[in-house]
Amino acid sequence: MSLASIYQSGQCAISFELFPPKTPRGEKALYRHVDELLQAKPAYFTCTYGAGGTDRGKTIEIVTRVKKQTRGPVAAHLTCVD
């Protein structure tokens, strides 16, 4: 299922937004939490660039890994400021 089809369905959908962790320990915890969040059957996950784009270096890596882990739609969530 794609994000476009989720939005076009007109159905209510649960999604979770992930924030890139700042440490390797935090990154391991993030992937464990994704497994736990899957129990809520979210329609998709997003991963933010963070305020002012400070975390954008990890965003693509996280989106790619979460896509493989969940086998569901995942998107980068661009935060626009200034």
C-alpha cells in the first residue's frame, strides 16, 4: 500500500512520526520501539528532519531501515522553518 492510496481511501489512519536519535544507543532503542508500535497497526511511519534540519543526516538511513523492518509505507517528514 502506498501513502497516496492511504490518503485517497478516506479512512482514518494511525501513523507514527519518528525522530532521529542522537546516539547509537538511542538508535537501537528506536528500532525496538518501532517493533512495539507495530502492535497498534499503524498505516505508516514518518521520520522527521528535526527542527531546522539538524537531524537530516540520519533521516534517510532510518526511513530505509524502518521500511525494511515494517514492510509498510514510510516517508521522510520535512520540517519547514524560517
